[in-house]
Amino acid sequence: MKKERKKTTRPRVAPGMSDFSEKKATREEIRKGNFTRVTRLSYDETD
């Protein structure tokens, strides 16, 4: 009997992969509400 794999619809992202978040939504996507707001955080360590 074969095991069925669960298919996830959630995207998987590895740390450091930022090129997907830099793509801007088109006006059409914004009009339809098909976009995601992205907040980028960075840690700036100083001595």
C-alpha cells in the first residue's frame, strides 16, 4: 500500500531568498486585491 503525500499550498522559502519579495504587484493585481504586503526586517549590529 502506497503512502499518499500531503500537498501543501503554502510556499516554502529558504533563508536568504529575497528575490520573490522584491517583485512589485501590478496595478491590475492591486485592483483585484491579489497582493501581499511585505515588511522586511534587518538586524544592524554595531559595536
